[in-house]
Amino acid sequence: MSAKDYYEKDFYTELGVSKTATAPEIKKAYRKLARDLHPDKNPGNKQAEEKFKAASEAYDVLSDDTKRKEYDEARDLMASGAFRGFGGAGGPGPGAGPMGGAGGFDINDLLRNAGAGGGAGGGGAGGFSDIFSGLFNRGAGGAAGGAAGGQRAQRGRPGADLETEVRISFDQSVTGVTVPLRLTERGTCDTCHGIGARPGTTPRECPVCHGSGMTNRNQGSFAFSEPCNNCHGTGSIIDDPCPTCHGERTVTKTRTLTTRIPAGVADGQRIKLAGKGEPGLAGGPPGDLFVVVHVSAHELFGRSEDNLTLTVPVTFPELALGTTLRVPTLDGAVSLRVVPGTASGRKFRVKGAGVKRKDRTGDLIVTVEVAVPQRLSSAAQEALTTFAEEQTDDPREAITRALASRDAGGGS
């Protein structure tokens, strides 16, 4: 891929974010795309696979402050064409004049904040060369030398973060559980150990870039580095590819690991497993693994933070006369004393019957509610009618008084 191809890619569009997006917004957008486009979720879907790769490439640049700054500068400067026609320092360029030529405008002075070096002559390397070298050199094995200065050492690239999902029961979310996780990812080929060549053979140095993986190309009055087209930026030529990875150096692997879901995990919570993501390249550190936990609903219990909730239907006589209720907990049962005259909707607290964590324990909140029967027998209807006739207390006394006042005043 040439530098022109690189800066013409709009990584912000790939992730669906604006150029002013914050790091958390970029991270959130990438994780959503990674979850929706992951090969495990779209087996055999080449279009989804390409979009997944494009999103990963975009995130690799935009998630790193240094890479993002270099990318933005290179894209803005070159795409705008703002410096066409200016000569380089040390000799007249195509646009030599008041701002060109010896002792005149040096483009590297403008690009010095991007690490630009002085170019020798009108076509000397530097400026954009340094910008693109910084972008393309990650994992490419070093940039080509020239006036920009020497061969760059290969830098390890951190592995990508991965995300997976797991579903557990409500009881398991309260007590905690150990679950197996099955992951599919790109990893170093075990046959060639990441060399890309058939065992017993070795790649040879690329004769074009001499093993650096980068070449210098002049354009107008300046030059910049780009990945070598002959070796595709790897620095080596594989004459006899590995039969397993076909020279790609990595293969799709499946691995299984187990992790402990802690007690009290909530539905939709993301758990970070540091260093359990995709392996790094060229000695770089591995990425992280994020586990999204889905909790199945319980037929009886609900949850409010560390407290469990339970609604218990009761009859009117039970509240009016008082009763003892036997209610379940997640690990047994308890008895609750309901005193005579208890109102519907009253809450009872059962200490220590909620979510148990290392430093605290929640409670069980029991709410009693009157269950109104849909159908009544003749005897029940007669009994309720008699009760209503003998009832002397007005449950709506304040409302009755207010209505009487409005009627007396002639209000409508």
C-alpha cells in the first residue's frame, strides 16, 4: 500500500466517528463494530471480514495518540495540496521564487513538529517522509535510509483487544461462577513459527529495500517513505511458502480459557481480562479481553444494586388481620410477621439475603401487595357486602373533605 493510498483512507468514517471524537468514543465505536463484524459471528461472510479488518486498522491508528497525530497531519497536509510548487532547502525547486530556492522557504521548518529532518537539495527526504515512516514502520521492520536519516529499528505492536460474550443464570450472577470462554483469533503459525517459509527454508532479503521493508519515493520537491511493493513491507521474500499459513505468518486459531465471573456481576457488565487479548506482533504486548456478561431473568427475584427484590401477593384479610408469611430466598426460606393493619405495598427487609461481595452484603426487599380476585363466589360476595356496610372509616377522608368544600363553594 502506497502512502497516497494510506492517507486517502478515512479511518474516522470506517469507525463512524467524527474527526473530533474523543478516545472513549473511538473505543466504543470500534468495540461495537468488532462485536457485530467478528468472523465468529459472521462465518463465511467475506464482506463482514473485510469490514472487520478495516475497522481494526482504523482503530490501531486512532486509538494511539502518536499515530493519530501523525495520520491527521499527513492527511491534512498532503490531501490539501497546500505545498505544491515550493522548493526544498538547498536548491531551487519547481516553485522557486520569493519563498523557494536557497536560503528561502524550507518545508521541513514547517514540519519540524512532526519530526522532519533537513532535506538535501530540492528532492531531499524528510517532512512527509518522517510522517509516513512513523505510520508505516510499525511492524514493518524499519524504514529505508536516505536523507531522512538511517534505518529505523523495528518496533513491536500491541495486540488488538478482543471482546466475547457469556450468558449466566441469575443465581450465578449473585454467587459468582467460573465459565469457559472459546475465542477465535489470528495467531502465530505453529508450523513456521511466524517466519512464513516452509520449515527447513528461510526467507531471503528483499533486493529492493534491502530488508528494511520501506523505500523512498520522490514526488515534486520532496520525498517520503512507503512500504516496499516488492516485499509488501515485510523486508523479505518467501520463495517456498509455509504449507499451513501460505506465507501469511499467522493463522486463525481457537483457544479456550476459563475465567471467574465475580459475585454481583450485573447484566451487560463488561469484565476486563488484562493481557488475554490478541498476541502482540514483533514482541509487542498482548491486548486485553473484554467479557460482556448477560444475565438471564429470574422467575421470582429482581435486583436493585446489591439488594434482591421479591413481590409477595397477599389477601386483604391477611393484611387486615395479620399473618406470618413464608418467603423464599436464593439459598433457603425465611418467615415474615405481617402485623394487623399492614398496608398494601409495604416493604420488609431481610438482612444479608442479597448479593454477597467480599466487602459487603445486600439484603432481600420483600414487598407485599393485595391480590384482588377476578371472580367471587356468592358467599364471598355476600361477606364482602356485609363488611362494606359495616365499614365506618372513610379511606378517602381528605378527598371527601375537599370535594365537599368545592361543592359548598359552587365549584365545578
